[in-house]
Amino acid sequence: MSNSFGRFFRVTTFGESHGPGLGVIVDGCPAGLKLDLAEIQQELDRRKPGQSQITTSRKEADQVQILSGVMDGVTLGTSIGMIIPNEDQKSNAYDNLKDLFRPSHADYTYQARYGLRDHRGGGRASNRETAARVAAGAVAKKLLSALVGSQTLAWVQQVGSLKTKMPHGQITLAQVEANAVRCPDAEMAEAMIAAITQAKTAGDSLGGVVGFKVEGLPAGLGSPVFDKLTARLGQALFSLPATRSLGFGLGEQAVLLKGSEHNDPFILRQGKVATPENRAGGVLGGISSGETLYGHLAFKPTATLFREQTTLTQDLQPVTFQASGRHDPCVLPRAVPIVEAMINLVLADELMSFTLANLDRIKKALA
């Protein structure tokens, strides 16, 4: 099982949904970066369960502890170790599911690969695992801010058939954090909350789309051919639970245009190379163009339903069951900080790669 990600800014996560806790090791963070524990905790608070009526009722403080790599609020250049204890495990809620394969879960596929599985909330396949990624992403966020001043923002763009049409350039963090569903469109947010509440009451679930953008990114990040920036972001974002499709720029809407309509001529804007519309979403040839990187990521409906379903047991016998436990009726609101974290992890790694590849050029520029 691959539990590590990145080349120069590398993270390794560990822990299960109902084990003692979760953790992450961050390697490659330069020495001298000012890192406040409160900044990491703030990101975890945005992801933690039990924060509203439309999320899981599991209560986890998700209080992160830094074990190594930081002294007096400054990184040492050595491995940064962090742990997040699990405090509200209720593994007995999964006892009746131990010997069956839940529909649309990883139960069967984990069993097929390893010959056994952790039935307690899905183990490593649980969304709980992403808490460790968010902690690491907070370090990457601070590094990006310090070195290039870039800012990553994600938001709920769609829940079911409900979709905001707000342009990404108008969306702010304050708008996103103003409501429980994290949709920047206040009117649409109310409708989304109502739809999620209705699905929860019915024992059902909803999927949707998270939009994202990165402003202030320099040109030149990403490498041809197999390590294009979009390819590396795709690997990172598709590693998140419940993801289904990913688009950059106009995404699938680009197929509706002719080449003459989709192409953006290069222009000068405030002395920098730019394009009038940025239809490509800030990436050309797999390398960042210096314009806003933007796109969207689709999530399927939560697989756990609190209603009767049919499935097979491990002995391949048909059975009817009803799930118990605590689950999000829609993963979208809590997915927002997770998407931001994964994007920042990729960008921090790419920035370190870019710096190494252009070290001589950078030294000459600074001389």
C-alpha cells in the first residue's frame, strides 16, 4: 500500500479510522520556516467531524501534536512528525458489518488485494485518514505563502443538481466560511443545506462538486511529459475518497467550443505574459502559466446509507442489512479543506523541484 506522496516535499501518513490515532511525517520542509501550531489546528478544525447538523455526529477534537522537526515555532529542516489522537471511536457499530461487503465501499476490493481488511469504519479507506493530510497540507500552505505568496481556495460548487454560477474570480474565503455547506453563494447555500438535511432524514446521501483556485502561482511549475502539473494534481486529488472526475479550466465544457473559440492569445498585463480569458485554467503544456489555476473535482454520494440494502457476505451469500454508525450525508462541506491540502502538497513539492532545477538561474538573479 502506498502511504507516501511527493518527491522533494514528501509526506507519509499512518493510522486507521478506529485505531489509537492518525499521523503524518513531513520530509523536505526547509529550515527556518515560521510554523505556528495554531495555523495547523485551524485547518484541522475546518475538516473535523461534528461541526454542523449536515456532517457526521462523530465528535473528534482533532487536536494535533507536533512531535519533531519544529523548535520555538521554527522548522529545523528535519522530519516534522505530527499525530492526531482518535477520541470518539465506536467500533462496535461495525460489528454487524464484519462479514459482509458494503455496497460502493472498499470492503470487497481490500479483501481481494490483502486477504483481510479493517472493518471498523473502513480503516485506511475511511475519510478519517485525510486528517493527517490536512495537517501536512497546512505546512505546505505556510511554505507556499512564505516563498511565493500563493493562496489556494476551495468551495462547494454543486450539491446534487443545485449549482452556484458564481465566477471563481469573485469567490472569497469569507464567503466560503460563512455557512455550514461552504458554498460562497448564500442563497444557493441555503438550498443545499435543505437538500442535504432532507437526504439525511431519509437515510440517503448526496454527491456534488468542489471548485478550487490558486492565485499568485508563478509560471514554470510542472515537468513534461509524465509529471505535468495537471497530472500530479490529478494523482493527488483522485487519491481522496469518493472522487469521480476532475477538470481544469473550462474542463469538459471545452469540448463544446471550436479551437478558434478556445484558444487564448498571449497579451501583456501589468508587464507580465497573460491571456484574456485563461480558459486553460492556468496550465499550458502541463506547466503553470502564472495565471490563476482553477478547476473542479466531483465527489460521489456517500456510500453508507441508513436504509435497507442488499449485498453479499464474505462467504458469497446474499444478505439484507442496514448500516449503523456515524457518517456524513454529503462529503462536500468537509472535503473543501482536504482538497486545498492536497493541492498545496503538490504545489510545495513542485516549487521545491522548480527551485532545484533553476538553482543557477536563481543565484544569478539574486547576485
